[in-house]
Amino acid sequence: MTKFLLATVFGLSVIAGGCQNGPSVKKEGDIPVTDEAKKYNLDKIKLPDGFSISVYAEVPNARSLCFGAKGTLFVGNSGEDNVYAVVDENKDGKADKVYVIAKDLTMPNGVAFKDGSLYVSALDKIYRYDNIEDHLANPPTGVLVTDQYPNKTHHGWKFIAFGPDGKLYVPVGAPCNVCEERDSIFATITSINADGTGREIVEKGIRNTVGFAWHPVTKELWFTDNGRDLMGDDKPFCELNYAPKKGMHFGFPYVHQGDILDPEFGKGKDPKNYTPPALKVGPHVAPLGMRFYTGNMFPAEYSNRIFICEHGSWNRSKKAGYKVGMAILDGNKVVDYKPFVEGFLQPGEKVTGRPVDCIVAADGSLLISDDFAGLIYRVSYKK
């Protein structure tokens, strides 16, 4: 396959309180706003003091993210069935090239990297692309790792990642809003060896996780989970969960948000028999990607905080989510949760972006994918 497109180099950024580094500056009140910032709605973004946001790259339907060993950013996709590779050749915080490295896959949401190879989840299959960073312009054909996952498309977008144990973790969402499936593989997180063998169920009772990560110090698993629909605007809450050991059950389909029995499947169940969430994120906010902050660019207090991409509600009467939140930990307890990047939901419920995933770059900046705007943003900090 050949190179797909050369990304525009965006010489703009918006810093909390205003914009900088762009031509055609116009005044709106006391805040200078560039034409480019308006085009990408960056002038509407709210960040903590000292933080800036810029467009890193244009990538259609950008979903899950991972880095290769040589710094290539790999991007999963929704809608076009492609997988992309993004390269910042001069390391200036703006992408120079975007390649298509795989085409015609089915729901290629998840990407993970190990030993020079890119792994891609495509509904019921996982493919491996060997020595990929040396062949971005002419990528190899994918090697089938496994085709033994369910082919149900409902909650079929799979986030994947390699854990501290070297195994590839693969979630299987419930094939429904709420149901009790006979096949025990549904509503779980599984793990497999890198060659596709040795599948086991790691955690249960998980309706639909599209993001997880391991604590940088304890190496314990944390993951997001999307709450069920059609119980009203304000319940149940979506979740951030903490799984310090294997074999835990997080309640679905019997218990939601740790303390609400399902009206159909919860009869006779006791919430105390299931693991409650570490954080109730919000009702129908659809938390997807989550990452611990492990960089050195942000202030020291940001170390090991969890960034959570709230993709946003789809059927709530008043929209909620559409931001990147930040969970603050004390040990393994969440002690606070606050907005980090806001402004993708404007007055009149106008949606300008839907965060999907985030990842910490080598320079300590935070990259955020947006499948609504087809962008990857870069959030940086300067004293």
C-alpha cells in the first residue's frame, strides 16, 4: 500500500486564556482568536492555566492509540475500516506524515505494539503487522493471530493493550444493551499470548470497556465501563474500575454503578457480592480511553493521575460528557475527579468533538483522538 496523505503542519495552538502562534488574528472581546483556531474549534476549548492545545494531525474517525518503539503513533479507526500511522519527523509536536497501513478491516478499533509488531483488533479477529515501522509507506500484509472472538457488532469495538505480564488483553462487550448471555466470553476482559494461544477470562461483569491501563507503580489494572441505557437520564453512572486481582466480577448485568439492581436481571441479587466502581464517572457520558500520566512535562502533581476520555451521551435528553476528565488518586482510591479538557459541547448542545482515547507522548504532552472531528489534539504545558 502507498502513502495515504501528507498531513498539514498546523502552526497554531490555543493556550488557556487565549490563542497564539497563528496568522490572521482577530479580536473577539479581549481574546485573540486565529482563523485556524476557529476552523478546528480550538478557541472554544477550556484547559487549566498553563496548558495549551493544538492540532497534531488530521486522521479520519480517529479512535484508539498506541506508540511504536520508534515513536510512530498508530491510530485505530471507525467508519473507514483503515488503520493509520502518524509520524512527527522533526519532533516539533506536529505530524508531518500520515500513512494508511491497513485497509478493509472490520471495525479496526484497537491497536497495540510489541517487539516491532503492530497488533490490530478487527471485531472477531486480531492481526499482526511485523516490522511495521520500517515499512510505513509499503506495509506488510497482516498475519492472523486469532479469529476466535465473537463476531457480534454490538459493543464490538475492541480496545487492546499488552499488560505487564506480556499478554495481550482483549475485552468482549455485551452484545446488547443489557442481557445475560450463555456464552461466558461476553461482558469480560480476556487475555491471550502474543501468538493468540492461551485465552483466559481475566475479569467479569463488564458491560463494555473501551479503555484500560495498568498503574505505573503497582501494575494493577484499571478500566472504564459504559453503563446500560434506558433507565432514565441520570442512572446508571458509567464507571472507572479497579481490578487488583484476577477473577473479579463488576456486576453486569445484575448490578449497575455498584448499587443499582437491574430491573430485570437484578432480582434476588445482592450488590455486596460484586465489585463496586472506583469512580462513578457520570450518567451516560461514555468513558472510553483512559491513561495514567507518566510524563515529565506537566506539573509534578499530575504524576499518575488518570485521564479519562468521555465520548459523550447519545440518548440522554440533555447531553453529557464530551470532555477529558482527570481522576486524582491517593493510593488506590480516587479522591477527586475534575475536568481537564472541556469545550467540545457548546451552548445549544452543539457538539464539536468527541474524545475517544489519549496517550502520553515521549515529550510528556498528551495526545487525544477525536472520531467526530477526525483530529488528534496535542495538549502541552509551559510554565
